[in-house]
Amino acid sequence: MNMTSHVVRLFSLGLVLMSATSAPAATSEADFSTAYAAAEAADKEAGRLRNQWTVTAEALADAKKAADKGDFDRAVASAKEAEALAKASIVQATSEKEAWKNLEIR
């Protein structure tokens, strides 16, 4: 894998993470449930690939705590952040699965 592909992957991950911070105002419990379910599904897939990140679990816990307090705006934002992190860990797992083959022993 060359330097350009690494830059493209990092840029893509950055876009995914940036999109997680744009939660609409006045969210509801239903919005939270939808966002949380998507985050959990992505985290489960990361687990299947054996590449779950601890920061994803922290973001999921933050989302749950905010929802328990009725702060659904923050809960949805945290759930979307968790989903983005889980998706980034999936990208990492799949790209590294093949990247090692391109290493040169010197």
C-alpha cells in the first residue's frame, strides 16, 4: 500500500468522525434509539473482526448515561460518535488485513 492510499484512508476516517459531531437540535428518545442501535451494530461488526476500540465503548456508555438523564441531544451525538469510531475500527481492521503483505523485510 503506498503513501497516497494511506492519506486517502486517513482523510476518509476524518470525514466519518467529523460527521458524527453534527447532531440535529431537539432530538427525541426515538432518535436516540435509532442512533444507539446503529452504533451497537457497527461495534458488533468491529468485534466480529476482533478490532473493537475502547473509545467506542466509552462513547456508547456516555450516550446511555445522557439518555438516562433525558439529554437526548447529547445522547444522539455520543451514539453517532460511537458509530463513527466503530466504523473507523472496521476500516482499520480490513485495511490492515492486507497491508502487512506489502511490508518489506530489509
